[in-house]
Amino acid sequence: MSHFLAKASLAALLALCSIPLAGSAAFAAPQTDFVVKAQYYRPPVRGCSPMEAIRKARYSGLRDVRISHITPRRVVVAGRDRRGWDRMTFANVRGCPVMYR
């Protein structure tokens, strides 16, 4: 009789322990109904880059454009136009707005 009780209690213990595992296994199934989007790191643009200042000066009509000065407040580029040497000054902020020509 003691062997019967030992085996029955062991079976009951195994049955109770396996119930939560069966329920969590159903929830742990992999879900494939979502799309993973790749995220790329893009550093923030803080000021007027020299390449952007040169591009804007060329678009405005200057040729042979080169960087003359870069300060914390402005970027100065020099080049030639129809009348001779000229320079443009851009604010050293995002978007490179023209300060004066």
C-alpha cells in the first residue's frame, strides 16, 4: 500500500508540474506576423558643412570656389564670377543661409 501511495503522489506531482510548462510553451511559439525595420544611425547636422557651402556658392554662380574662413558663426567661401573675385558668407547653422555676398 505504501508503494501505491508513493507512486500515486509522484504521478500527481509530475502532473501538476507539467501543467504550467505546457501552457507557457504555447505562448512561446515564434510569431512571424511582424516586420523588423532596420534602423540606421545618422549623425545630427550641427552647422554648415564646407561641402554644402561650396555647393550653394557654385549654384549662385561662383566658379573655382574654395573655403576662405570657418569660424563658429560663419563660413566664408571665395571664388570667381563674371566680374572677378568675389566671396560669399554663410551662417554656420543648419541649412547654410547666406549672410551677405
